[in-house]
Amino acid sequence: MDEAAGRTRSERLAAEIAEAIVTGALAPGSRLDEQAIADQYGVSRTPVREALRHLGSSGLVEVRPRRGAVVAQVTADQLAELFVAMGEIEATCARLAAQSMSPLERRRLDALHDAMGDLARGGDLAAYAQANTAFHGAIYAGAHNGVLLDFAAGLRRRLQPYREAQFRLSGRLARSHAEHSAVVAAILAGRAAEAHAAMLRHVTLVESSVEGLLAREVTGERRAARPEGPRSRSG
């Protein structure tokens, strides 16, 4: 019980730190002091250490032996390359899933998609993000190719913080669910080429949403840093 609770705490911490990094609240190169983070969130250093280790596997954090952890520098070009690779891998998984998924796997994917519609309409970002990971994971597994599954899961871990952060954009949950609808319809009907195209379009739109989120954060920072102009004097 305690171990499960500890994992939950570390996952929660990882999500909060990741959001601070993605939105720019923690700048590249910032040192992530375990004790300071533990004090901030009122936890021991153990879940903090686990959270930083998890973020290290995603590439958001650099964990240096005996030197601690710092926020990694992820350039726009690196992020674009990751999304291109993710789009191609996920599109291939969707194509193979349309060909290879069993009837039971198709029913489960359809049921999960229906449940996500309720989450999207209710605006439950956290639950939708969790279900979204399961949704894409079901398609990776449905491709029935272990090598592709490993590639997809690895890329997913690196992009997960960005993919979750974009759900905070207004209307994004509904749009994400609509994009999924096209993917699910193609997979259930066994239309492999259509499933490939629908998933590639979906990941491309996810990337566009992430770019929009990052641009919005940069604009907000510039506005916050801009000095006030001279006030007009009333007659």
C-alpha cells in the first residue's frame, strides 16, 4: 500500500515539474534541488528522486551523477524531430492495428474511445490525459509488433509532458477526441491506409497545439517583462 502511494506521489510530482518546464516556469539549465522540491511539496526526498529519474528518461531533465539534476535544453528543432518520428511510428501502428487487431481488441478500443468522449465533454483534463495514454497504448499493442511497440513507447515517454500540457488549450480535449474518432473508425473498419493517414494527421495537430502552447507562454512572458509606458495625464 505504501509503495503504491509512493509511486502515485512521484508520478504526481513528475507531472507538476514537467508542466513547469514545458511552460517555461523552470528555465533550461535551472538546478533542481531535491531538498528544496521536497520542502515545497511537503514530501520526503524519495518521491522527488523518483520523479526526477522519470523526467530524466523523458529528456526533460539531465540527471548528473554526484552533481544533481538540471532542466535540459530542448530546442525547437529537437522537438520537431521527435514529433516527426512519433507521427510516423504511430501512423504505422494504426495501419497495422487496422489489419491485425482482434475483435476483442477493437471492441475495447471503441469502448475506451466512447468513455473518453464523456471525459472530454466534462473537461476532466487529468482523467482524459491518463485515458489518452491508454488509448494510444492500445493501438501500439494492436499492431502486434514488439519492435514498433518499444519504439512507440520510448518516443511517447519523451513527448509525454508536451502531449499532456497541450490539453490545457481551450477546446483541445474536444478536438483531440474528434481526431481520435477518425482513427478509431478506420481501425474498426479495417481500412489500413485511412487509419495511417488519420493518425498522422492527429499527431501533426498535436504538434501544432504544442507549438501554440509554447508560443502563448513566450508571449505571456514578454508581456509580463514589458515595462509600463508613460501614463496619460488627464486634463
